[in-house]
Amino acid sequence: MTQLIKETGRYEIILTGFGGQGIVLAGKILGQAAAIGDNRESTLVQSYGPEARGGACSAQVIISGKAIHYPPVRHPDILACMSQAGFDKYIEQLTAEGTLIIDQDLVQPHGFDREHFSIPSTRMAEELGRKMMANIIMLGFLIAVTNAVSPGSTRNAVSSSVPRGTAEKNIAAFNKGYDYGLAVLKGRQKKATGRAGAEK
Amino acid sequence: MNDFNIILFLCSWGPHPAYQTLQDRAADIPSEIKMVRIPCAGRISKALLFKPFEMGADGVALVGCPAGSCRYGAGTTNANANEEDTRGILHLLGLGSQRLRLANFMPEDADGLLSFLRDFASEIIRMGKTPVSPPAKDKALSDLAEAARKAIAQNNVYSCQDCGKCSSSCPLTLAGKPFSPRALAASIISGSLSEPTVQKDVWACLTCGLCSERCPSSVNFPQFIREIRSILKGTGSGSAEVHGGFLQSLMRTMASPGVQTRHWDWITHEVRTDPAAKTLFFGGCAPYFDIFFGRHLGVKTTRMITDSIKLLNFFDITPALLPDERCCGHDLLWSGDRENFLALARLNQEAFGSSGAEEIIVSCPECYRTLSVDYPAHGIDIPLKITLLHDLIEREVDKGAVAFTPHGGVVTFLDPCRMRYLPKGRELPRKLIARLKPSAFKEMKEGGASSDCCGNCAWIGCDAFSKALQVKRIAQAKASGADLLVTGCPKCQIHMKCAMEDPFLGPDLTMEVEDLTALIVRSIHWE
Ligand code: SF4
Ligand code: SF4
Ligand code: SF4
């Protein structure tokens, strides 16, 4: 179902949303998991300057098996959007085979007609009792559907990056998104083989 | 040398005179055959046909009168039906259906009878001895009073405050039966256990546990009753087994180590299984129920098994099935037969252990309780993780990407007693039902926390009050406005359907009953 992590595989990722969603933290965890956990190279460029506090913000992450010479991301392979403004701003930059991931309650993927992934991450976070954890749920989902970083390294990075005393809750949030991602992949695979229900 | 035992049930009217002719002629009747003269072949119920097998017989022949010559009319037809069903049961048990044979002879056909008996005896000898070893005889306890005293102390019964909360929640009392848990407890404390009226009540309790939930002194009434039953078992106190004790016979037979059941033979290719899997699915006794009750109630409890496996398959779990799976022993334990319960439990423990699996998934709440609570409480530890199917479904569905075609109907739920006692036992089925998006979920008047049961437990003590209780239950289900009664246990379904057969109230009581797994399997799909 999920491929093995490519040793030299290079991923250029943009995570985007609005200020306060923890987009940059998610980017940092992603890069840290790749570098510390998976022994690869990673860079993070954050942009929130004037757009912070509710405006569009983004984290640009590159993960690679080789040294990275130019950290900004111009054409992401993976674009994860947690706000409509972020989607509108970056969708044109997504590569032709790139993977789009959206929060399904916050983003309408207007004009995007390829297959993509969506998750109600904010709603799930609310159900878990902490809206702030939507970023971690999104991160878990991203890793399940793209396999950009190994889930174990990411769990470690989550534990060491979130505020003290919230590690357990954040791991649960990560798992929630990760399990949802695996379930979505499984569902797609089942549908492709014509076995969507339990009766046939 | 002749150590085979073949029981011949011989009808007095048609074939018995033929048999007498053979005796008069000093004909060579196979010596393995032990004849029991009966008034009509049609009166030998499935329970009676099966009983000799439980006791170690190698074969049973039922011989009656040819169709049309039955003195009572329906004898031949009944005998045919009983023979067919019992043969089905013998097959599932792995004893071989050929061990039971039905034949009909007229009085003048002595030669026909003789060749039938010879042929049958030689077939049985060819098949070999039965794998069933007769169950141990119940041992009478030397000191009844002392045993009762222990049971009273262990279950907190001395602390009863006589507050009456138990009686006001007991479904039997509420159904109008002159029965009171606290009065029963008081009589046993005062040493009246040997009185027939007290014993009758001991066998009547449903062990549903509603009284204990209310009791301010935590008197563990169901467990107390269970103890008292196992004390009484050896005394010959009539244990009020229903259906002629057939179901208990069946379970005791499975407690015989030599028996190698074939009760998965019916399983279809609709489901995927894998003998080497690390996950085991435990199915239980549904296949036997379907044969035993099939003609009368038309129940199809094996559907719950196929549906459960289909759901596992849906989540990419391909379970193993124990090739010679046995009963879990729940009903033996609750009907006082601790010895055979333990025998079954040990055989299961061994089979689970050597299966190589790491987890057992169980869909029947009784099996779940027995494996996860009662085995360890009796010192029989199962080193595998035991999971209730409903828990697994909720966990998997909660991961997401799974949707349900909305059910659309109005539904209500009958709580199985062995699910209700679980920490989330009331919540869990309701959560699953909510996911199915019925147009409405209606709680019965005595639903949820105060939920009455289905009116029978462990196949003992079913009487007019049980019926009254079941009728009340169905009336409540209908009055809730629901058009579908959802259950979660194969037995709830059997007992409810039985109540619906009431010849007087019949049409007023008809209501669609379905197992929760059936509803899920039909509507679940990947998003
Ligand atoms: S266990 Fe149930 S049937 Fe038995 S006394 Fe208690 S409430 Fe009544
Ligand atoms: S509820 Fe408990 S304390 Fe009260 S009468 Fe019944 S057994 Fe005794
Ligand atoms: S309710 Fe019907 S099926 Fe159940 S024990 Fe009583 S008679 Fe048997």
C-alpha cells in the first residue's frame, strides 16, 4: 500500500493555512523527522511576515537524500492547504503530478480537477477536544498518503516539539490523521478493484 | 468381543410385532442392538434421539410405521423431520450422520427388519467406536449446607438489607411471576435450599444481573445463583432444561476430548479465511441452532457468523477458523454443569494455544464474556487477545474513510445481557446504530439502563412468565414506534422469534428482527 521511503527521494512540500493553525510547527516537525529520524537532509523556509495573525502563512520544506542548495520551494510535489487563501495562492505552483491535500471543511478546490486527498482535520481536532491539533492530524494524514517521512520518526519529532504535557494528546491526533490516511488509501484501492462494500 | 452399543427405538405398533417374530424365531439379531420399545416413532424428539450419543452410543436406529399407517397420524412425518435434523447435528459434531438411521416396517415384515438391523450394525462397526466418552456422573456434594454457606459468603448475600430494590427491577417479578430475588436469597440463607419451591426459583432466575446493578449492598445475585445451581446439580434437582435438554446434551458432547467437530462445513466461499492467520474468528454454536430451530422458527443465526467474517474481510482481516471449534461452555456454566464447562474450557484453551494465533475475534456476546471473564475466573487463562467484533468495527470505522448507506427506517435495540454488563456495553451498539443513520432511533420503555432481557438464559427455566416477558418486550419495541428490532446476540433473536409464534397474539407481535452485524454488512462501504 505505502511505498518504502526513497533513500534519495526528494520531496518539495508546501504546508499552508492561516496564522495560529500551527502550520510552521508542522513544517518544523516534518523537517526534523526527516533529518533526525530518517537521517536525510531537510530545510524549512517559513513565510508569515506581514501575513501573520490570521492571514495566509506557509512552511516550505524540502527533504532530500542529498545536500540541499536552495531552500525555497517554487514547485511543490506536495501541497497541503488548511485555508482557502493558501490554496488560491499556491495551487498554480503544484507540479503536474503533485499531490494536493486539503482540509475538506476549509478549502474548496475550485478549478482543480485531478484526484486529490481531503481530510476533515479541523473537525477531527474538535472531536478530540483541541482545535489546535488540526495541524498534527493533517501531518499524520500527509505522511500516510505520501510516505514522505517515516511515521515512527515523525511521532518522535511530534513528542519533542509540542508543549510539555501534551505529547500524548498530540500523538493521538497524529495517529488519528495517519489512520485516516491509511483508511483512505485502502478505500481507494478497494474501489479500484470493485470491492467497495462488504457484501461482494 | 462386542463393545458396540446401538440403541434401537422401536415403535409398539408396526415394527414391534415384527421384532417379536424375530425373537420367537430366535433369529440372529446383532447383539450390539439394545431395544427400547416406544409408543410412536414421532414422539422421539431430537433431544431423545441425540441423548444416547451424548451417553456414548455408537449408533441409533429409529424404527416406526410406514407413511399412512401411523396410528396417530403424524408420527411418520415427525420422525422423518427429527431424524433429518438430528443427522445434521451429528454431521456438524463430526460424529457422522450415518450413525442415525430411520426405517419403517409393518408387523409382517420381520425379514425386512432383520436385514435392516444387520446392515445397520455392520455399518456402525465399520465406522468404528464413537469418539464420545460419556460425561462423568454428577457427584452429590457431601455437605450441601456448607457449600451453600460458602456461596452466600462469597457473593455478599449476607449483606442484603431487604430493601426490595432487586424485586422491583427483576424482569421475572415484573412479568408477574411469584418470584423475588431477596426472598429467594433469604430462604437459602435460612437453610431451605432443599425445598422444591426454592429450587424451582433457583432454576428460574435469568441471571441477567439487573438486580445486582441496583443492589445497594452489591449482592452478586447472578453469580450466587450460578454457584447454587452447581451445588444443586449433583442432587438430582430438576434443572428445568428446555427443549428436552438437547442443547445441554450437545454442549456436553463437545466436552468429549475425542470429538472432532466439523461445524464449519457449511461456511460458504463468500467469505475469505486463512488457516495460517494470526487472527482467529470464534463462531460459536449458531450452526446447531439453525438446524435445531430451523423448522419451527426459521432462524438463520449463522448469518451473524458470515456477516461477521465479511466485515473482517472488509477491513482486510482474513481470519483463521479453528477446524474443530467447540462450544465456549457458557450455557453449561450457567446451568450448573461446572465440570463439563471446565472440560470444554480446557479443550478450548489447548486449541487456542496451539493455533498459533495471537488474537481471537468473537461476535457472540456470550462467547465473549465466557472467554474473557469466566475462563480466567476459573483459572483458565487464554494467552490470546480477545476482541469483541463490535469493538473492532467501531475502532476501524472511527479511523474514517468508511461510510454507510443510510438505513432510513426507525429502529430500536434489545440489549443482550452479556453485552450490557460491559463498561461500554450499552453505548457501543447505539454508537454503531447511529452511524447507520436510521431515520430515528427509539429507546424502548424499558430500554438502555433498565433494559429487560430476551427472557431466557442458558436454555433453562422457560415458562409462561418468560413468554409474558418476551411478549411485553416486543410490545414495547412496537410501541416505541420502531419498525425494526435490532439485536446483538443470536439467542436474543431465537427467543424473540419464538415469542412471535404465539398462536393467539401472533400477528400483533410480528416485527422484523435483525442482528446488528447484518445491518452493518449491508450498508458499509469505502468512501
Ligand atoms: S438476575 Fe435477573 S432474573 Fe435473576 S433475580 Fe436478578 S433481576 Fe431477576
Ligand atoms: S437489592 Fe440487594 S440489598 Fe436490596 S433486597 Fe435485593 S439483594 Fe437485598
Ligand atoms: S423462548 Fe422459545 S426458544 Fe427460547 S428457550 Fe423458551 S421455548 Fe426455547
